[in-house]
Amino acid sequence: MRAVVLAACLVVLAGCSSPQQQPPPQPPAAADPAHDLAAKVTVDGIFGHLRKLADIASAHGNSRADGTPGGDATVDYVAGVLRDKGFDVQTPEFDRVVQSSPGRPTLTAAGRSFGVAQASLLVTTAPGGLSAITVRPPRPAGCSAGDWGTTQVRGAIAVVDDTGCSVVDKQNVAVARGAVGLLVVSDPGPDDSPAGLFPPGYYEQLRTPAAVIDDAADAQLRRTSAPVRLVLDGKSAVVTSRNVVAQTKSGDPHHVVVAGAHLDSAAGSPGLNDDGSGLAAVLETAVQLGSSPQVTNAVRFAFWGAQQAGLRGSTTYVAGLGRAGIDDIALYLDVDVIGSTNAGYFTLDGDQSGQPNPDIPAARVPVGSAGVERTLAGYLNLAGVRPADMPLGLASDYSAFLRAGVPIGGITTGSSGRKTALQARLWGGRAGVPFDPNYLGPGDTIANVDRATLAVTGPAVAFAVGTYARSTHGPNGVPPRG
């Protein structure tokens, strides 16, 4: 009897003490995740991707330009690698205009002809042009019916300024009152046209001939009440392009480190340094980091379409984020042309210690950009190369982030600029020769991407990603945003 009771107790105890199912053990976090990630991003891994890009170019007419089969194959390759590594991948589409014939857009008034910018990219005038008188609203913006008051517009070409609203709104108001065309007076300064005048995709909403004229043409218009002739004969078509975007499933999604490179080559070029080198380094960093790493901040890997066609991929992407989406980005790291055969080693001048670009006053450089520069420069110094400043500009993929107030940084080994004698003493190579002699040309092949250069710059990219994925605090950190 005692044995039965004891057995029963053992059964109850065994049932009560059965261990609860535990989650699988997690690997310990790396003691130095930035250097650990940098060590994993090897030149062999980067060249593995470059060979795939070289095969794509070879199979598609020696080009990976956006809007071509080689460009599409590049998108598919990058997206496929990321999906195979467990990332949720998006390939957001955007439309852009490709000009098939520039024509000679012209405004003729009182015997004088002026070149104009054709705003209605998909709408031209009839052969011979559009002849009509011009009229102006009492309130020059022409953004509402009230701006026009009782002015008769029917059958005329409306002339408005560039303030207050978009060119589409100006058109809609004028056309509703009977206008047959639109002229916008705008003489862009260093900051280009006023914000909001040409919103993304504006050309798809223009259905009447529209052009931008400068102050000289406007002054001539004011001297005559006779009909003028507007010729808009530039022909364009819409091409659909794609970006590739993937973000880690771990890390704070409201404090995101973004690393980006562009997908496309120049027309007629395989683009293995520009920007196959940057693309491959960012892609290999994503592969080695993984889709669910142990990180504090989420990491987003972005590959831009149509960079060679006016930065359309990055510009459209940032414009579509909205304020909340922009505030979620802690910093943007740009990687463009990092395997030049006559390499220099440049970091974007986030601290404005070098020769500044007059188009980008120091006050407009987002706070935190200096810290990103120090992080990249520190790694390069430890790798045995002394970096120099690359002045900031408005013709790179980081430009849209800079304008939006996001801290930016980046690395490049130089393109068409010629290496100086001082730089040759500093870095080796040939003075008086471009950093990349094959820049934008058919010779931008895998044979002309330098392995030794990539062995330094590729891990530098990974080091910066690993540093900020762990923390954006400290002396090289970036301030909280939003």
C-alpha cells in the first residue's frame, strides 16, 4: 500500500515538475559588433556579387542601365539575394520621363524668340505652335479662381509666377477659365525652383501646353499685347523603374540606419565600379548582418533605381516617406564608386572642415553628419589610409536625405576627377590620371575594379552600419530625431 501511494506521489510530482518549453538559446552578442561585421564583409564576398553583375551586363548588351533588360535583371538579382537571406523585400515602382527628342521649345513675342523649359513633358503644341494673346491674374500666383477675379482668360495663354502652389494647380485654375496654355515665370536660383512647384509625377497631370520662362522672356511679354507663339515640340515617354528596399526584422523601427547604393549603370556601360562596387558592398553587408540580427536600431538597405537619370529613385523614395517616415531615419549612409583603380579615399564632408560647397551652407548640413564622417574616417585611418574630405553636393542619392534634414555620410574612391601629385604621395597611384579612368564608359568592367581598394572600403561600409545598428549615441553619434 505504501509503495502504491509513493508511486502515485511520484507520478504527481513528475507531472507538476515537468519543465515548461523554453525558447531556443540565442547566440551571444558580439563583443565588438561593428568590427565583427566588418571582418565578415570580405573582398571575396563582394566580388561574388560583382561577378553576377558582370554576367548580367554581358548578357544584356554590356549595360545595366535603368529601363533596360540589364537594369531589370539587376533589380531581380539584388531582390533575390535578400529574399534568400530571409529579408522581406519591397520593390516599389515609380514612373519617370525619358526624353526621346528634345525639340526646340520656344516662345516668340514681338519678333524675339526665347528658349523655354517644356513643363508639360507629355503634352506638345500642334505643328507650327500655339498662337494666342497672354493674360495675367491680378494676383500673380494664379492658384485660385479668386486670384483671377474678373479677368477674361478664354482662348488666351495664362502667365503666372512660381509661388503659392504647384504648376498643376496653376494649370487647373487657368484651364477652368478657358486658358489654352500656361507660362510660369521662374528664374531658379541656387536652391532650384520653389518647393512644391513641381511635385513628383506633376507631368502626368498637365494636360495643356505649359512652359517655364525666365525674366527676360517675361519682360518681352509685358511689352506687347499682340498674340505670341509658343512651340513645345520636345517628345517624351514614361518609363517605370524600381527601387529595392529591405529592412531587418529586429531593431527599433523608429530609429533606422539606412545604407544605400544605386542599381543602374550609365547607358552603354556595365557599371561595375559605378556603382556595382557600392551595390555589392551594401548587399554583402546585408547578407552578413542577416535579416534578424541582435541590434538596437533597425537597418534598412536601399538600392536606388534611375540614379543616372536624375536621382529619380532616391528622390521619389524620400518624397514619398512623409514627415513621420523621414523622422524614423536616424541617418543615411551613401556608398557610391568605392573600387577605383587609381583610388583616392574620400568621406563626405559632414563636419564642413574642407572646402565648402556654396550651394550647401553649413547651417543646412544636418546635425550628426560630422559624427558619421568621423566614424568612417576613423576606420579608414586604422585600415592604413588617410581619408580626405569630399565636398557635399546636390547631385547624389544622399542629396534628398540631406534636404530632408537627415544626417548623412558616405564613402567614395573618386571618379572622373584627376589625382593630384599630393594625393598620389598620400595614397599611391598616378598623378594627373582620373581616379577611375573608365568612369561611365564601356571599360567599367570587373577587370577595372580594384580588389585591394575594395578590401578597405567594403569593410568600412560594414563597420559604419554595425556601429550605428548598435548605438547612435556617443561622440560620433547622431541626435534623436522626430
